[in-house]
Amino acid sequence: MRFPRKRGSTSVIVRVFIPDNTSTTGAGLTGLTYQSTNLAISYSRELQNGCTQITGVNILDITTIGTWLDPTAGKVRFKAVDATNAPGLYELQFADAAAFGTGDLSQNVIINVLELTTIALKIGPNMVMIPLVPWDYQDGIRMGLTGLANAVPGAENGLALVGSVMGKGPATLNSSDVSGNLPVDKTGYTLTSTYDAAMTAAQAGDSMVASNMVAAPDNTTIGFIAAALADGTIGLVALKNLLEAIDTSTELQARFTEIKGTGWANETLKAIKDLVGSGMVMLVLPAMQAGISSSYIIQGAEVKIKRGDDVVKPFQIAGDWHSWSARFGAKVKEVDEEYAVGPITLDAGIYDSATDSTLFLILFTSAHTATAYRKLYAEIELTNGDSTYTPLEFFLTIKQDVVRD
């Protein structure tokens, strides 16, 4: 079997070794020419019904070995390559759209040089199979695949190079060229899209500042803050600015200790604000081990909490569920009678008509997380009269804390 050729290849040259069938050493056969009596050259594509055989005057001479010259349809060129230094090696030059054409989806073509009716030429077995493929292994840019850019990667109109020079688009980007990449050089381009001017005031290191948030945060805002802190959307400096904007004249630091299931109302925010130190956000909790963290609960995922922490875990459910009662529970085994954590009754959910979803918060206290567990079976259950719905099932892991008394 030979190296593959692309279906539809042109100017095809094939070299075959023809052994001498009288030799006991496997020596090559010399002396054959395009005029040898009874010489025949045949080929058969995989999906072809039979063979194409070329004989007599349709076998032509080769003027220069290694230089293809069109033999024209129905003909082939034939000649020894070098009888002295490569005895038995012969070159064949095929017409375009013949053995290597695109007439069908054949996966190979078989070529054979033979002698008809007599054995005087002493031609030994020489049949070769050449794979036919839709790609061109001689094409160093895109291997003949028209679906890829026909340019050097990283050059104009070429594929993008990740981690190096990005591919450039055309020198002139037309409005209709929606599929092109923008040129690296932006000189001469004008920004015409609208944007939120308020966001230009964002501080370095912050994704959002207090001026871009509501003046009087409510439970929905807190749910946003909890999620944003978890995924890095909002920075600590921005959170500090937001908290300092809240009026705390009638609130006490002791209010912070009420975060045990009473819900994240404005009073709770004010209590947190009272604990904000000068220049940075510092949330001080009664117990040395305690801390506050938050991230959204996702169906089927594993939620991890440190032992002894006070933790806020928000979750959202599509639709309006604010009138339903919600509670959370976790067990070592699903069939257990005893709960490892909970059950915890949750505050009423906050419905957001803009997103058509309801936000709930699970407020874990250090009492809930006092014991370390590995992968508890946990779920959220909603009830409304005789109706029950379980929107979330997940795993809860209470990890052993590293820093502890």
C-alpha cells in the first residue's frame, strides 16, 4: 500500500517495482518500454465495476522522468526510471480525472502492469493499492480541506493562534463581513455602541461600585450580593461602599447576632455595616471559628462548608414560589430517620418578576455546622397545603476546619 492521494489529484505520477518472474533472487525486470508487445496497464477504483485496461498505442513514452506531461484521456505514459541504478523501477503518468478523479467516493485504486496472452516479457507480480482520501497530505496549510482558512495560522485571514499572535481580519472590514475577525490594529475605528456611563466610575480592582446599586437594598439585592461575592463579580471595596451608604443611626452591632433564620432584611444589612472597619471590610463574628460565605446551590452538585461556620447559601427556582413554605434537611443516608443537619425552615422566598424566579436563602449557623460530615444527602422541599415539591437535591459536605481552638 502506498501513501494516500487526494481524490481529484492532477498531474499524478506513480512509480512501481516490476520483478523479473524468472529470477530466484527477486531481481527487478529491465527492458520494458511503452512499445513492448502485449504490455498492458490496468487500474480499478474500489467502486468501479471491473477494470480499465490501457494497451497498444494508448501507452505513450515519457519524455522526461519525473516531469508529468498530459497523456490525454484514455492513455497513460510508461518508462523505466533508471535501468542501471534502479533495475525494475518504472514510472507511470496518468491523465487527469482518470484513476485518481472524483467520479465516485472510492477509497482506493489498484494499479497493475501485466502482459496479455503471452509470458515472454517475464513480468512478475507488481499490483499496488493507493488509498484515495478527501484531504491532501502535501498541503501544509489546511491539508486540502476547504472548510479551513487557506493562510498561514496567525497571518491575515489565517487561523487564530491561542497564546501568541491572534489572526487578523481583512485589511478593510466591511459591515457585511460579520464572520471576519477584527484587525489587531484598531487605528481609524470609532466606537458607536451605547454603554452605561455609570459603570465608568468603577474603581480599580472592583467590578461594581455603590453608585451603581440601589439606594435601599432589599432581600433581592442581598441575594445578588451573595452570588456576586461568590463568583467575583463584585469586589470587597464596592461592598464596603454599599454598606456605608445605609443609614445605621437607629441600629446596634448586636443586631448582627440575629442572622439565625430571621432573613436578610435591611436591618441585617445595617448591622453588618456597623461591623465594617475603616478602609476595608471586616466581618467580625462572635465565635473564633465562624465565618460568612455564600455561593449558589446547583442541582446535583456538591456544596462544601467549613465546620463551625455561619454560612449563607442562596438558591433560585424558576417561577413564583414566594407563597410556598420551604425547608432544608440533610442525612447521612437517604433512608435515615435522623437528620445530620436540620431540618431548617427557611424564610419566604423573594419573587423577581423580571427573571420570573424566586430566591431563597439557607442560613446555616455554627450550631448547624458543628459536626464534620462527608457528602450528606441534602434536599430542599417546598409545601403549600397538601402540595409538595422538591426542586433541589444535592450533596452537602461539612469539612473539618484547619484553624480551630
